[in-house]
Amino acid sequence: MFSNIELIISVVSVVLALSALVFIIDWRYFRDWVVVFLYKCVLDSLWGAAVINTGRIEFPYRQFPQLYKISLLFDFWIFPILCLLYNQITRERGIWPILYYAVLFSAGMTAIEYPLELYTDLIEYHTWSWFTTFYTLTITFLSSRAFIAFYRWGCDHFTPKRGKA
């Protein structure tokens, strides 16, 4: 049914994501990164479930297949960590780099996902395409950036200032 390639790709993905989490993420912004990570998990679980339940994508090889139709590895580990990297890179940048990096990250992820769809059982497109993956990833990267900007604004705006009565 499944070859060892799906398991190897999954294990390598977990190790690479964990390595990025430990060695690349700047943990001085822990509060922001936890918010981004949880935002991405919620967004991906809602959006992913909708896409899968409408039959657009299928994940034949997945964790806990008797319980979940989504790819837990991608939706709750790989994509949220990549989103942390994206938000870290764009943290102090203007609108054009934010857009550029969203497109760059999405193009890279699409360039990896499309061959996985063609040659493995990790993902199957039904009424989906590589271009749909590309623009939905771009939108979700940008939405995470907008969400963390809103979160930071809210923290600054609603936190009582010291020394004022």
C-alpha cells in the first residue's frame, strides 16, 4: 500500500522542522511566536478540514488515519513552523518584503508539494492544482502576518502604561 518513501519524507520533515524550531527561531519573541503558531494551527485545521471534506485534496498517508482526514504533520507542525520563520524574517520589514517573502515561501512550498503529489501517497489532488496551493499558501502567510500585527497593536494599545493614573 505505502512505500517507505512516505515514512522517510515524514521523518525528515519532522527533524528539519524541529531543527528550525530549535536553531533558527529567535525565541526573544516567544509570546509572538506562540500566538502565530496557534493561529496557524486553528486556521489550518478549519481550512484543511473544509478542503478535505469537499473532496479537493486527500492525504492517503497520514497520522491517525482512523481519526483524522487532515495531515496532522503538515497542518500542526510543518506549516506553522514555516509560518514562524516567515514572520521572523518579515518582523521588521515593510509591505513589499512582506509580500515578496510570502510569495517566495509559497513558491518554495509549492515546488516541494507538487512532486510529492505526483510521486508519493502523501497528498492527492482531486479538484485542486499546484496554483491553488500556491495562492492559498500566500494568503495564509499574509493572514498570519496581519494577525500578529493586529495582536501586537492590541497588546500595545490595551496594556496600561506605567506611571499614568
